Amino acid sequence: MKSLLPEPDLELLLEIHAIRSTTSKKDPDTRRCELVRHLAAPLLATITAAAPALAESPFGTHFITETLLGTTDADAAAKDAALHAVAALAPGSWDSVPLGRMLKTLALGGR
């Protein structure tokens, strides 16, 4: 997460986590799964609709990688559509360092 957030936002997020640990009754893993389930569809739809544009930047390739690896409980059809959109980028894309790394990471199933 450090690479996706600027320093001030990361500090705020850490502060929120500290407060939540003393005030929340819900298990952090349960909360994370609920958030992933809720956000998976719009994130996967974004990848499906804009994979070529996202793949033009290191941030976009990081977004694609983290979303596809992190949405394990996602709607199968939405995830399949996003994977097909990313797979369509593969021919001739290995010259682009961020995109080549992203495809390699996805092909290997993670880090």
C-alpha cells in the first residue's frame, strides 16, 4: 500500500488503523474481505474498460496487478472480462518495463 499512497495519506491511514484497533468490534480480516467484495466489481470494470490506458503508466500497471491479485472472491464474469482485457495487451508489450513486469507477475500468480 505504501507505493499507492502519498506520505501524508499513508500517515492518515495508519492513524485511522490505530484508532480502529481500539474502537472496532469487527475483525480486520472480515472488514478487509467485505471491502474487497464491495469494491471488486467497479475496480474490475475499470480495468476492463481502460486496460490500455492504465497500462501506459507504472501506477496503472500496479493498480491492475493489485486488483487482479487481490480480488479472489470477485464475480467470476467481471474478473474474467478484466483478465481478457489485460491479456489483449500482451502481444508486443514486453518491451515496456512496467507492463512486462505486470504480465510476468500475473502469469506467475503473484510475487
